[in-house]
Amino acid sequence: MSSTRFLGACWLAARRFGWFLLSLLVASIVVFGLLNLLPGDVAGVILGPNATEQSINALREQLGLNQNIVIRYIHWLAAMVTGNLGSSALTGAPINPIVAEKFGVTISLVGFGMLVAVLIALPLGMTAALRRNHVDGLVISGVSQAGLAIPVFVVGIALSVVVGAKLHWLPANGYVTPKTSVAQWLSHLILPALTLGLVQSAVLVRYVRSRSAGLAGPRSCDTDCAMHHYRS
């Protein structure tokens, strides 16, 4: 029985991963096609307004822009699969080192943001589930519902203006690497992490509330039934 469940879980995970890859493929095709429909020419942008038609055509040939869009997409997809992001069309610098440099910033920001979201969502979601018929539970549910409609950039601007610009408690912008100063690195991450955490916690609160309410429901029913039989 356990092996059957394991195989079923593996099949479900494989199927979802397959749909995920298919979604990425379709999204890449749509984005690639839309980018090619935009007006303008990359070769003309690189060479500037004084470039001649001959030099533009030569650069287009060098960049492979004269090829069929299907051929260019296949080449781009093959490069992406192998991890070769190519070079910047404007600066000529390799893109891989640029992405690797910013990847650490993204990971630290996402990690701290999710930590903030979980620390907020767990207690509030459980409180909203256990006290769903009380005022505090209804207030938590209402605030989380309203939080779903607030864009993340609105929360970020509000925190930057109030906490950063007005109160000067934390830096409103900038970034410092951990190698330079761990304290400054943390201080520069608090506001953006708090922004992401507050917005994401609105979603997680409702999820924790629904799961906690579903688990608490059968237990309360069993307790009521047991008390009824005991009294009878």
C-alpha cells in the first residue's frame, strides 16, 4: 500500500512538473514573439541614429537578426537550456556574470521576505481559524482579504516614505554586501523584505486559516458527539 502511494505521489509530481515545463515553453514562445513584434531595430539602437544602412545590415547579419524567427527561437532556447545567456546587445558584456552577481541579492531578499510572511501568517492564520466566530478572528480575515488587493509597490512606497524618509529608522534604498558590513546588509534588507512579507502574508493567512479550520472542525465535532453520548 505504501509503495502504491509512493508511486502515485511520484506520478503526480512528474505530471505537475511536466505541466510546469509546458507552461514555461508556451510563455517563452509568446514573449519571444511579442518582442519581435515591437517596433524598432536592435542593430539601429546599438549603432545610433547616424549609422548607415550597410552597417546596420552587417550588424543584423552578425547578430543573426536576419534569420527566420523560428530559427532564432530555436537557437535562443538551446542556449537557455545549456545555461548560455549570451551577451548584452547594448554593452556586449556577458550576461551570465551579471545574473550571477544579482542572484545573491534576489535569494537573500526572497528568503527574508518568506521568513517574514511565515512569521506573520502562522499565528494570525491560526488565530483567525480558532476564533473565526469572534471579533478578532473576523478582523484578521477582513484585513487579510483587503491585503490581497494592495499591490506590492504601494506597500513598498509607503514603507520607504514613512519608515525611511520621514522617520529615518531604516535605509529607504541602496544595497550593501555582507562582505562590507553584515549590520548594514541586514538594515538594507529589512524594508524590502518587510514589503514582500506583508503582501505575501495576506495570501498565507487565508491558507493557514482554511487548513487550520479544516483540521479543527472534525475534532470539535468528535468532542461534541462524545460529550452528547457521555451525558446520555
